[in-house]
Amino acid sequence: MLFTIRSMDQAAAIRTVTLEAPSQELAMRMAAERGLRVLSIAGGLPALRKRRADFPVGQFSQELLTLLRAGLALVESIETLNEKETKAERKDILGKLVADLFRGSSLSGALAQFPATFPPLFVATVRASERTGGLPEALEKYVAYQSQLDQVKKKIVSASIYPLLLMVAGTLVIAFLLGYVVPKFAKIFEDLGGEVPWMSRLLIGWGHFAQDYGLALLAGIGIAVISLGLWIARPETPARLVQALQKIPALGERIRVYQLARFYRSLGMLLRGGMPALASLELVSDLLPGSLSQQLGVATQMIREGAPISQAMEKNGLTTAVSARMLRVGERTGQMGEMMERIALFYDGEISQWIDWFVKLFEPLLMAFIGLVIGFIVVVMYFPIFELAGSIR
């Protein structure tokens, strides 16, 4: 969420800043860490996710980690990245980071000034490392975290490419048959005269319609495609699509497991970085959508009141049978952060197996469906010709 904070800086000057944080309390804490005295706070509106993809946070983390491991100081490392950058927008961000660091700001405080560029999770990871003095280790964990997320996303994308190509190819073939071939056959049947089956009469009617109103039909299809694209581009559309897919029994459970995997991986990374459990839970609450986020809120309150993490998560439906046992083991061994990352890896393996099974089943079914539709159109077109040939005999 975005909060507008009216504050006083160390020079007694009044400043208005905009910060992105999961809650008002965390926004006020972020302002205090930047040396600002909060006078008033307003907002709480959903943050606009823009420009984040324009700045490669993962690449920035990897390059900064490499320079720090080579022995360069933090400011010197970011100056080096700024000097080698060629894109003006990225160079401007890096330059402002260097200027803030020279003014005495912490790296997390400098990063927090760009809520649309650096994710809150990345800022929190850096902030946790500043308490322990292990910035390279924190960057290394974030790079590994981002790499694991990218692997899961690539798995999903690669599994969906072939079915999408089949659907596009099948749609184009059907559109060609209905828009060009059927009108030609309609004219032939009309010239021949005689009785034709009712299904063929439907295709002939469609052929006449396509001939008479072809341009209007193309315009209507174009408007529908543009409207669909605009609807997909709306910020709330992905969440609504996910909610609709979750109502499908088998698919909904897999989406829930994917969301839990992302949640546990993020939470485990923060805990291993030294951040307290309650602060970590508040920070990653935005990773869970809708009902799961509400369940996490109840679980967080139970933990705040003294309940074990495993018990709070299990009672609020944030675990599976396997993850509940692993959380209890993590509590006994005192390695909760590492155990949560192992839970995420287990979920990733489960999701990968399900994707492989789904693709192997869905692709043949999709090919059969497209083949049946095309075959039906062709048979209905040629059926009057078969009847005409029989009558000639």
C-alpha cells in the first residue's frame, strides 16, 4: 500500500514523502529509519506496480554481490554500477542511491525511496542484513530466491506455450474455413439447387452472412480482441482470473499450493536473514491473495498472543499435511527459516509434477477437440456433394 507522510527531517524542514508498505505501522517505521519525524500519515491505497520490470532488481543484486565480494565498499560498488549503466532511467535511480548513501542514509532507507522499483521484500532483506552486518549473504539469498521463483515461472510458461500455439493455429484454421471456404461452398450449393441437409443450410446461411457483412464482422472481432486486451491489462484482472480458476477443484488446490510456496520461501528468507517473525509475517502478507491473506492475519494474531507458528498456520489452513509436520520439526530444531525454504522446495517439486501430468493430458485432448471441430465443418460442407453424387448414380 502507498502512504503519504508529512514529516520533519533532521534539519527541521517539512517534507512530504510517499512510501510503500504493507501497513501504516511499517510505513511509519520506515520513515523513522530515514531520520524523519512523522507529523501525519494518510493513504493506504493499493500501490501501482509500475516501472519495476524496467529496473532488473535481480541483476542489480547479483552485480552488487559480485563487487562486494571483490572487496569494494558499498558506495564504491553502486558508483561502479552507475558508471557502467547506459539507460538514463536506471542511471538516475543509481545516482540517487549514491547521493543518499553519501548523505548518511542506510542502503535500505535509500532503496525505500523507490517503492515502484525495489520490492518491499528486497528492501526488508537489506534492512535485516544491516542489523547483522551480512549484506553480501543477504544479497546471495535474494538472488537464490529470485532464481527459484524464475524457475517455477519458466516451468509454467514453457508448459503453456504449446497448448496456446495449438489453440491459435486451430482458431486460424477454423476462421479460414468459416470466413473463406464456407462462403465459396455456399455459392456452389445455391447454384446447384435442390434440397440440402439442415446442417448444411446453416453453413450456407453463415456463408451468405460472411459475404454480405464481412467487413462488419472483422471490425467486431477486432473490437472484441482490443476489449479483451484492455481488460487483461487492468490491474485487478489477474486476481479475478485466479479467483475464478480457484473455484475449479483440482486446479484451485494447485494454485493454493503455488501461493503457499511463494509465501514460505519469502518468509523463510527473511527469518534466515535475522528479521523477527511478526515483522516478517506482516511484510509478506501481501503475497497471499484474498481469503489466504485474511487467514494469515488471524494466524499472525495467534502468534502475537503466544501460539506456536506451526499451530497457528495449521489451524488457519496455511499448511498441508507435509508442511505442518515440517514446521513442527523446524520449531524443535530452532531452524524455522531453513525449514520454510525446504517446504517451498517440496511444493515446487509437487507443482512441477502436476504441470507435467496436466500438459500430457491436456495437449491430446485439445488436439482432438480442434480436429473434431475442423472435421465437422468439412464433413458438413461436403455432405451435399456426397448426396448429389449418390443421386447421379
